Amino acid sequence: MKSRNKMRKPKLYIETSTWNFYFADDAPEKMDITKNFFRAVEKGSYQIFISETVLREIANAPEPKRRMLFDLISKYAPEELEISEDAIELVEAYLQHNVVPDKKRDDAFHVAAATVHEIDAIVTWNFKHLANLRKEELFNAVNLQRGYIRGIKILTPMEVVTYED
């Protein structure tokens, strides 16, 4: 009988800033960490996901960066998560509870999509509105209030890669 001792790959939602820092010549340390993260993705260490929010944000980037980012997404072929009615309701709850300001609604969409689809973690370089302990607590408090009992982790690529071999 074959052993079924294979661990499930962590599901990671790759937020827009992570894709952007792949090409961040002006931030070489973050760029290197981001490329190390994507090498781990290439090895098959993770299942990766995005949403239409990531695609829309990238579509607003100037050329040639826009093309480079879309090529990078094509290379890694993340699964696209649907922004469901449940996710939209969750975004509104985040805004109502002032987890993020209304002008940062897209950040709420990233978290809502990942939460509704039971993703393990969001990978981002956005410290102000996503990757900080207080924001993670606030998002998870709203999630719990709305019946999402599984907490979402919000990590930087460095935190993910640190756990690699």
C-alpha cells in the first residue's frame, strides 16, 4: 500500500506589491527576497493565487512595467480567485469597521478574496495596510464576526522564504 504522507502545499495569495517588487531595482534587497520567494514557487512549494484585483492594479501600471508584470504572472500561472458576493460583503464589513480606509478598498478586496477562498496566507510588501500585526488582527476580527473561523495570515515574501530549506 502506498503511503499518503504527502503534506498539502500551502495556498498563498500573491498581492500586487509582491509581483511589483520582482522588478524593483530601486529596492535591491526586497527584489532579491522576492525573486527567492518566486524560486520557491517554481520548485512547487506552494499553490499560488491572485484575483481580478491584482490584474486590474497591474493593468494600471505604465508600460513597459505592465507588460513585464503580465509576463511574470503568465510564467507562474497563479489560479485566479473569483470575487464573489460574499467577498464583496466582507470588503464592506472591513470598510465599515475602518480596517482600511475607503481609498484603499483594493487592499480589502485582496484580503476578502483570500479569506472567502480559505487561502492560508497573503504574501505582500504592503506594510501600511496589510502586512502588520494590528491589521491582521483587525481583518481576522471582522472575519470571525462574519463567520469565517479560519484566520488569514498576512506575510512578507521574506517571512515565507525564511521557512524554506
